[in-house]
Amino acid sequence: MSGERSKAARNRPTIHDVAAAAGVSRGTVSRALNGGRNVSPAALQAVLKAVRTTGYVANPAARSLVTQRAHSVAFVLTEPQQRLFEDPNFSILLQGCTQELAELDVPVLLMTASTEVERKRTSRFIAAGHVDGVLLVSSHTGNPLLEELRDSGIPVVACGKPIGHEGQVAYAAADDRSGARLMVEHLRSRGRRRIATITGPPDTPGGVERLAGYRDVLGPDASPDLIAHGDYSRAGGEAAMAALLERAPDLDAVFVASDLMAAGALNVLHDSGRRVPEDVAVGGFDDSSIATSTRPALTTVRQPFQRITREMVRLLLEQIQGEPPAASILPTELVVRAST
Amino acid sequence: MSGERSKAARNRPTIHDVAAAAGVSRGTVSRALNGGRNVSPAALQAVLKAVRTTGYVANPAARSLVTQRAHSVAFVLTEPQQRLFEDPNFSILLQGCTQELAELDVPVLLMTASTEVERKRTSRFIAAGHVDGVLLVSSHTGNPLLEELRDSGIPVVACGKPIGHEGQVAYAAADDRSGARLMVEHLRSRGRRRIATITGPPDTPGGVERLAGYRDVLGPDASPDLIAHGDYSRAGGEAAMAALLERAPDLDAVFVASDLMAAGALNVLHDSGRRVPEDVAVGGFDDSSIATSTRPALTTVRQPFQRITREMVRLLLEQIQGEPPAASILPTELVVRAST
DNA sequence: ACAACTACTGTGCACGTTCACAGCGCGGTT
DNA sequence: AACCGCGCTGTGAACGTGCACAGTAGTTGT
């Protein structure tokens, strides 16, 4: 990254040029542009006009250097890269956070930390002060990155409850447990009696909480035969569904802990000759774009992604302002479609 | 974004601290860290050790200020936001570019420009010098952003041929036309005679080129009845398929210009009682993650996304170094699965 | 009348780095 | 012996901004 300066960089007007054009001093220009307090109306107008004529835009590096703030935020994904484009949830979170922050003129840096090398790089990068805070999308517990970030003192907001760090790390999450209860109660109300479940990984909050909600409703009916573990991937959903059919061929419903896994489960049920929902009812979780694209369309539990991203951003900005980390638990909603 | 300084920002070691710890001067530390030329082995070792003990990481803002380089790059998406999580192509491009650049320690800023407001914001942001270059993912022609960027003189690489700007703007693209030919020839070789197509929007390179490839093969057989336009969305694919069935109920194959639209078309064919591939063969384009998740799995044309992203990054870095914009056209490949 | 306050303005300094330059010692050539 | 070139080193300046401070003019209060 060296060589000729681009046309954009060359001759870019500085705050001095604006001051000269407006007939005031640098300080006045700076004040006029940052809040405009203690600036006379005449000076303010002159500055604004000079900004227009010169095409001045403040140099972010110079500003960062003196304010000790990067004025940007990192979105860090610790999941395998595959996930970003297989599971729409991640894109939705990314897009929601980006949009939310764009309105505040805060750019989002996208970083991944799925391998050891990437984690080191990301960690070092963040430690360098490139960003003021981190939006961390990492479901698996035990990832060293979270502790590294916490130790470095940089504001962090996790998406989903950070198991083992509750109270120390801010987070926003849907109420997984009661969402799962909603779904399982719904399946029961449809007359289903052999309700199986495909869970998320046991080291993720969604894996734990959604299973807990399932157990809340079924109690002793939640036999181990009816519980299979998935990894939130489509292939994982397929494998888990196949295992369930092997162990409990008489099941008449499945609550799947994510829409993507549910789509995999639907394919396996289809291949096994079972009709959905006549023979087996299928419930998902997320209400992602997948839910309406399967045949039949998925009954699912809606995660309020827009509120989640809004809360993540709010919690992060709060911490950047110096407030202590907090948490937000958001309600879920049952969305009934054709699969139950 | 003001308030207390975070723990990370407080007491961060500077190059002075490293110099003091190593018993050398700032200049020597700087030289040792940037290439290490004209530095004695003893000094180099001392500096490296001091860096380790102090935990020094260079301040990016200070570096940017003096080098006049942001050392970062923007990934700008001008499509409707919906697309980012509906169509895996965008996530793949994003993830590919991010990974490619991460290895060079260049962070990627994600920005959208789907509305007028966003475009203005993004344009201003880029003009401010936050980034050294732009990876532009914008299929529709006539977007003012491209001209704004070109006028500002910042290096830009488009993904897909920028219609009307060839030769002025660098780009990387798959060879859409010959890819389409591959698919239509394949359908013919399967004995299909009434081959329809669902195109992309006529103001996109994929919309134009893939249709041209279809016409190349079919010649006079490409009757208007057999051509429907989609918008690269799943819903668009559904609508186009429904229209085709209306106009040409005897069709026995469809070449769809994207996997996502093809998935929509499959659903409509399924709902209309037609069997795939027995009654109607369906070919997609992209070989995205969707292709293996439909039932039946999609025969499709593989876009070499990894090479595309690699080329985009290469072309961008070249321009940042001062070289003129160039273009890369990459070959496609037919992937035969169950839908044909 | 003078002091005290308010509203506004200009100036020096600092942020942390890179780069150009000058200085140094040392070995080899004139 | 004086000179030159070479490898290495330290130092001052500059990048462009925000902020603290000092200063000025005008207004209010006693």
C-alpha cells in the first residue's frame, strides 16, 4: 500500500483552507462543525458556506489521533466462515448492525475469527485501537477471544447470552427458553404426542435454553430417544433428523432449534416418505428467510432481530460512553405456517 | 462517542516507550518495524524484544495521518438490503474479499447504498478518505454512485461488468455468456426441445449476457414466449416461472439466471404438479449453497467466486499502487446434479 | 463609574507516527 | 594523510485536527 497519491488524497482541503475562505480561525471552524456552540450566527454561516465551496471533509485520521477514538466499530464473527452465507441469521445481524450504526455515521469493520490465526490477527487488530468497540457474534462458549477482549478493556456486546460470562459482558438475546416453550406447547395443542427435538450444540446458549424450554413443557415425556443434537448447519439438521427417525420412527413432531436445521430435517423427512405436517409436524426457530422458502413453509419462533441489533448497538454505545455492561432479553413470538 | 477513556486506550505504549526500552531512537524503531532495512542486527533484536515486553501496537490513526493512507478498504453494496441475506452470493463475495484482505492486514468496511440517503452518506464517507479503495457490488447500471466514485479519483473495482463504463472502471466477472451456453447446450443434449429461460434484470450484466448465451445456442428457437424476466429474488423467480407456465405450458426445460430464482421456480413447478427433472429440467446459475439444498439438487453453472474475489482484491491493490484499472474475466463450469 | 460576567474568537500545543536530513564512525581508495 | 562512500543512527518537521487557554468586546449589575 504505497505509491502515488490518488487524486482524492491530493490537494484535499484542510480546516485551514476553510478558515481562510470563511475569514475566521481554525478554532471557530472546528467549533462551528462540532455542535456549533459559542459561534456567532454570522461566523457559522460563513463557515458553512466555505465548507460547501471548498468541499471540505474532516480528515478522520487526524480527528482520531487527537480524540483518541476510532469512531468505528468491529463486527466479529467467530463461527466457521461457511455460516456467514449458509445461515441467513448472520447476514441479518450484520446488516442490522451496519444499518443502525450507519445512521450515526459509525462504520462497521467486518472481521472473522474462526481459526487460530484469524483470532490472533483480529485480537491484535482490535488491541491496536482500530475500533472503539466490538459486536461479537460467537455462540460457542470457551472461545478465548471473549476473554482477550474483556481483558483488553474494550467495550464488547455479545449476541446471545455469553455462557460463563453473564454479568461481565454485555449482551442482547432473544428469550430462547420461553420461545421454545411456545413452540412445544403449540405442537401439543395440535395433538402431537411424540414430540422430538433437534437441539443446537450444548455449548451454545441456544442449544441449552431451547432444550430447557422443550423440557419445561414435556417434563417426563422428554425421553433421550427424542433428543438429537445438531450444529446449526443444514447438514447437521439432516443428520440429526436421520438419527431421530432411526431411534424413534413413531415420532409425530420435531421442534428444531433453527430454521436452517429444520430445512435439512424437512428434506430428510421428504426422502423418507413422510408427509409434513400430516405424518410429522415440524417447528423451526428464528423466522429467517428460510422459513418461507421451504415446502411446506415453516412454523417457527420469531427472533426479533431488528430489536436485537438495535439493542446491541445501544449497549455498545453506552459502554463506549463509559457505562457498565448491561443485558437485554427480548421476547419471541410464534409464527404458525404450514408445517404444523 | 465521548466520555471516559477505556482501559485499552489508557496508557497504551507508544513508539517512544519502545525506543526507550530498546535503548534506541524512534526512527530506529520505526525502521525496524517497517521492513527493517538499514538497521543493525543488534538494534533489530532489541526493538523486537522491547515490542514484546511493552505490548506495543502501532497507532493506526497516527500512521494514517502521516502516510496519507487509510490502510483499509470499503465493500459497498448497492443492492436492496434484502439481498444480502436472501442471496448467498453477496455473503460469499463479502466473506471472500474480507478473508483475502485480512491476510494482508487490511480491514474491510461494510457499507450499503441502496437508498438515496445511504448513497449520499457512503459517498461522503468515502470522499473523507476513510478508505483507500472501494469494492463495489452493484449490478444495476445507471447508479450514480459509480460515477461519483470515479470522479473522486478513488480506486474502484466492480464485481461484474459495469455496463457503460467498461475500460474506465476495473472489474472482475465470470464469463456469463459462455456459462449460459454451457447450460443450454447441456439441456439440449438431454433431449429438451422447448427450453425456456428466466433472465436477470435487463440493466444488469448477468441479465444481458446470460440471455445472450441462451440465444447463441437456441437461435430462432428462442421465441419470446419462452423468455421471462426476473429480478434475482426468489419471489421474482416464482413469478417468472408462473408466467412461463401460463404462456408456454409445454416447456420441458428452464434455464434460470440465478440459483435463488431457480429455487423459486422449483417451488412453483412443484406446486403446479410437474416433476423435476422428468417433466421439466431446471438449470440454475451460480452454484451457491442453495444449489445443493433444493430437492432435487440443482444442475447449475459454477461461478468461480474464490477467483473472483481474489481478482477483485488484486485489481484494487494494483490501482492503489497507482496502476490503471484493468479487467478480469473468469471461466465458468457446468455442475450437473439431479434437476436435469 | 467600575467591576463582573457573557459571548465569542484566535493561538499554541498535543495526539503518535513516518520521512528527509544530517551526523557519526569505519574501512578502503586516491 | 585526506578523502569518499557506506551502513547505521538520532532529530526535527510535518500530517490535520480538537481542546485548553487567553484575550477581546459588549452587556449587565452595583
